[in-house]
Amino acid sequence: MKKLLFYLLFVFAATALQAQCGLPQSSIDLQGNNIRARILNGGDLFTDFNNAQFEPANNNPNGASTIFTAAFWMGGIDPAGNLKTAAVDYRSSGNGDYSAGPLSEDGITDAFTCANWDKIFIVNGSDINQFLQDLPLDAGQAIIQYRGIMGWPARGNPYFQQIWGFDLPFNTSPLAPFWDANGDAIYDPLDGDYPAVELRGIPLFVPAQIVWCVFNDQKGGSPHTTSNGDAIQAEIQLTAWAFNCPDLPILNNTIYTSHKIINRATEPIDSFYAGIWIDFDLGCYTDDYVGCRPDHSTIYAYNADVVDGAQGSNCNGVPTFPNPPVQSVTFLNENLEGTHIMDHFTAFGGTSPNGIPPVSYYNSLSGSWPDGTPLTSGGSGYGGSTPVDYLFPDDPAEPGGWSMCTANLPLSDMRVIGSQKFGTLFPGQVAELVTAWSVHQNPDLPCGIGNTLPDVDDLIFLHASGYESVCSPITTAPIYPSDSLDLFPNPTAATATLRYGSIPVEEIRVFDPSGKWLQTIEVSEKEQTEINLKNLPAGLYILRILTDQGTLTKELAIAR
């Protein structure tokens, strides 16, 4: 009997070990424009674990980077009041809270699935354009010539197993985004379907390069070894992309990431936060300051003096910049309430939360110091009397503002986290965290950020307009021309009429120039709708008109 019990326990333990997942090992370089950025499939970004891998091409003869590493963090509370967290930082001693691959509809995975999905998928916009021109193609010929397009991990792809040797999930998950040429909700590139970037409320588009992968925090039951928290059972689909637009220089010095978060648990997660943790290193890691602009939902790092590192660009062998740039990270997504905003910004001098207990990670996400002490205004932000949501929110060039520069804080190897509160995420519900990672050249040093904020204004406007004016290798949809809409009077004192005739308009959204979603106007008539903006102050507003074939954009001025 004892032998039988021992055998059963051995089989159970072996099965449990077999179900657990190790840390993902795959990585690939996104290099569609002036930035080369390493993308990984374990929640972290921009590192090879020894060296920084976020390298701008301009003003960079030494091959310096602006970010050593970054990572996706999240946390929330289940209905029983239990805290759940997931994070990764440096993977020191093999630590990490994520494994590769999607989750089943009941929120679990296994070692076989994790190993299969330890992959990163990449396509170039120019290849998509050429593929569409070459259609029709024989399947065998297309797989040889366009492996990335034919093997794109999108729902129902009939060629996926042949190319990669394993099956797509047998569920309704859309997985990688794509343009569906015939509207059958199945990805078949020989029908004219192709990879694209999909963001909430924005028509699909094709940039110069797209990278996609999927990871999760369930890990087949493996423990969370970074935050030491319990699993949320979330699936995260990461899309990263780059535009290459000669007429829009800021886009050539920006890459984008979208973390699509799906709650695969059978119960809701409340007080849910997601955020981006960053170890900025602007070349040398010893002389950087950090700050944020809440009104731009932007984090940035800038050099504290005019020389990167010690005199002579010496930084213990780390590549340095002749003229150190500013690195910014801008939150662009809309939360579950339909606004996009960075809710908190926290900075750690030379350290990260120690991982014991998991609440230190959640404290950082929810806007306090890791030990639970509130962020406070002035000085280092620790131990003051006035609670705040953001550290160092003012331009460092403002003498009366609060920045690391004006506070004359000691230099340190800074780590930061910007986060967004999503509230309650119900089973199957999707949240989205979209970020733009931009390099801004020639700041006004010392303690200056140059054209960073005007550049960010441009990025926010381009996002709010659905990237309508941004170059693309192809046109992703037979969108109606903007001149098919008539908006009058414009300017207006309070109300205007949008006439669209036979175009099937579904909804009209109103944004301010910063990209903040102000209101939604329901479409009540077939040919035109009255837009009432009497409660808004004078100024310029953006209308995004959702149709059956994408989104059109109009500008409306209010003058009083």
C-alpha cells in the first residue's frame, strides 16, 4: 500500500512539474526606423540581460542606448480580497513572473504550450504590400516567399500548423490582429487577409514593421519569482511597431508597444493596475534625472549636466552619447472609461521593490512608495505632508517648478514606473496599455528637455486622429474620403451639423487636441447629425467619425 501511495505521489509530482513553464527565451530586434529595440516574450523589453538594447541611430557614433531595460507590471485584488501581482525586472537568478503563450478559456497553460509559443513573430510593411500585389499565389509558393505573412498567428490560419509545427488554440481568441478582407473572421492570407496593427477605436493600419508575441502570468502553475504574488491568470498580447515616415521625423525616432490584457480567470479582478517599469540609462547610467508631465501622460529621462558620464565620456566602459538626448514614454491608450491617462508616476533611486512582500509591487503601481508611504510634494517626494500622484511633474527648466533638477537631488541610477488604473476587469474582459517610446535630440542641457513636449503633442494628435495622415506601405481599408463629409458651420458658437449622406456612420467621438476623449455623440438620423458642444470652451476639437469601413477625422472650431 505504501509503495502504491508513493508511486501515485511520484506520478502526481512529475505531472505537476511537467505542467509548469520556464521563462521565455525568444527575442527579436524591431528596427523599422531610426531605433533598434530588442523585443522579448517574457514581459520585459529592450535588454539582452547584460547590455542595453534600445539604440537610436542619430547622434550616436558609440552605439549608446537610452534604456537599459523595461517591463510590464500588473496587479489587482480578487473577490476574496487576495492581492495578485505579476512583474519582471532583470531576470536575476532566473526570476520572472511570465511564461510564453496564450491561456485556455479557463485561464491555464502547460509546459508544452509554453515551449511552442516561445516565439516572436515579425513582418515588414513592404513585404505585405508586395504580397498583395503578387496575389493570387499558390500556397506552397507563398509559404516560401512570405513565411511571416503565411505563418501569422491569427485566428483560423490554415497554414499555421504547417509552418510552425503546432496548432493555434481551439477557442475564439483573435490572437494576432489582421485585416479581414472578406469579413469571415478567419485569417487566410490567400484571400487577401494580412497582418495589421489594431488598437481600440482606431482603424487598422500597417506601419513599416510589426512584431507580435503572447505571454501570460499563469505559468502552468510555476510560482511568481519576481513579485512573489499569486497569478492573475491574465493573457497579454504584445504588439510592437515602427513607422518610417520621412515627412514626420518624430515618428522615425519613436517605436510603439501595445499590451492587450485579457482576464482569463473565472472571477473578476478589482482595483486593477497595469504599468510600465523602466530603468532609463541615457548612455552613462550615473548622471540621469527623471520626471513626468501628467498633462501629457508622459515620463521622461534627461541628462543632469552637459556631459554624458565623466569628462571625456568615460562611464566604466558603457557607451555614451556625444550629446545626450531625452528619452520619453507616453501613455496613449484609452482606459475602460474611454479616456487615456497616466494615473501615477513613481521613481526609485538605484533600486526596485525588493519583492517581499508582493504588496511592494502593488504599492508602486497604485501610486505610493514600495513600503506604502504616500508620494508627497517637494524634495525627493518621500516623507512630506502633501500627498501627490506624480513625482517631479514640472519642466526642469522652470525655476519654480518641482523637478529633480530644481530640487538638486543627488545623481542615481533611476528606475521609474508609470501606471494606469483600469478598475474592475471582468472574466474575458480586455484592457489595453499603449505606449510610445521616443528619442528627442539636442535638449537644452543642463536640466533641459528641449522639444520633448511639442514632439509629444504631435504624437498624441496623430494617435487621436487614428494615424490618418501617417505614411503606410499600403492602404488598409477602402476608407471613405474625408471630403465626403460636410461639417457646418465651422467655426461655430455651440452647435454644428455633420452631413454624411449615405455613409453608414455608427458613432461620433469628440476629442480635445491632446487626445482626451470628451464625449460620444449618438447617431440618430440617416443622413446627418447635430453636434452640440455648448458645454465646451472655445478652441479646436477633433471629431472621429466611426463608419463601417474605418474612422474619418474632422476638425471643428468653437469660437465665442
